[in-house]
Amino acid sequence: MFVSVPATSANLGPGFDTLGLAVDLRNEIIIKPSKFLSISTHGEGADNPKIKKNSLFLSVFNENYKRLSGREEYFRFEFHNRIPISRGLGSSSAVIVAALAGAYTAANVKYNKREILNQALRYEHHPDNITPAVMGGFNVACVEGDRVYSKKRRMPEYLRAVVVVPNRTISTARSRTVLPKMYRKEETVYSLSRSSYMTALFMTESWDQLRIASKDKLHQARRMKMIPELFDVQKLALKHGALMSTLSGSGSTFFNLAYDKDADKMAQVLQSRFPQFRVFTLTLDNAGVTTRS
């Protein structure tokens, strides 16, 4: 059995906990029946004892495999991780989504993606990462009760993501501590208006105004102060052709959207200016989670 889940970039500036899209940087898991539990980890986190245990994956997988099959069985899990960990590219959501899809596949139970998404909400209460991880593409999502309501737009092939991954992490829990408990009405309206406008731009493939729509006054600047170089990353990316340049999730990665003709040059400039960071040029993913038996 094989499971593949894409990385995701959430918030996209003003779309705090509501907007996200998938990029073609994938974690892959091979699952085989076994007489005992066996885990091997390759790529990102392979040298981290905590990551190597894959406790979150195993917890979600085992709980749902038992729920679906009524059995407790052993498997061999081979993890091939490409999504940087704790860098704002949805690594935790990818683990949750992969575990759920893997459990359904191992139990030989057919599923639809909406079912996987609503199950994922039990483990991750914000829909901005789990929705594109499941669905692929650009997604706007909200939660009502125990369900995620979302709309997807496929992303065109002529766009690229240029992601800048710093050599330092910003944990989601820590980054939320720098956010105020109350916001001024003007800040809220500013970001709400741009989130709404950004959604319209993505849905109509109108990219020329994304630089305006991606501005935010709720969280970005406050979080970016934790790694001040990110202000220079954003400025340089916008100078060299980025349609938008936003903190990815809670950081520390920065997400830049660009036309394919501009992406490689922008990546070269960013890598030259920030040699201590990793820079990836990626296509955008429209498939979301995929499995095969």
C-alpha cells in the first residue's frame, strides 16, 4: 500500500486559518502487513529520534484502522519525508491525512475525500492546512460543528511556488503567543477585506492584484519579527517578480507565488542572498492525498 500527501501553505497572508493551497513536495509512506511493528524513516526528520518514532502517525493510523476493520494488526511503515518539519509547510497535517488515508486503504474500506477531511478535523482543528492536503489546489474553508465546508480551485500549470525555508523553526504554539487577544476593528476589516478579495482573485485566476490582496494586519508582521530576515525575504521576492509573498502558515517558511518564467531567477536571487536558507521551486499540486493498494 502506498500513500502520498502534499505540503501545504496556509493563511496566504490575510486568510488566517481559512485559506491554503497545496504544493508538489510530498511525503510518501509504504505500508505492508507484518508480524511485528516496523518503522523506517528517510529524508526529513530521519536523524531525529522523536520524528523517527512517528508517534502521531501511528496513533491516528491505529485508532482508525481498528475503528474501520475491528482488528488490531501489525504493519511495516516506510516513511519517505520531503516536507520540512515545523517550518509552516503543513508537516503535521500531512502526517494526519496520510495516517487516515492509510488506515482506510489498509482496512480495504472505500472513502471519499470529504470523509477524510472531516476525520482529520478531529486531530487538527484549523482547516487551512488539512483541506489542501486532502483536496489539492487552492482552498477556502470554514468549520461548522464537526464538519469542514470548503471550495477548491485547481491551480494552473503556468504558476510556481518559490518557498524559502529558514534554518530556524517557529512553532505554531509559540507563534500564537505573540498575537494579541483582541484586535482593533480597523485591523480586522483590513484583513477581512483582503482575504475576501484574494479568494475572488484565485477563483477567477486574476493574479495581477494579489500583491494588494495578500497584505495582512492580524498575524504576519508580528510573527515575522521572530526571524527578522523574513522581512528582507519578502521585499526581495516582490522586487523580483513574486505575485504575492506571504508567511507560510505560522512560519518560518516564506511562500512566494510566481509565473513559471520568473520563478527560477527569483529562486537564484533568494538563494544567493540567503545562503543559510533552503529555497525550493515547486509546481502547485491539484491532486491532494493519493493512495493505492
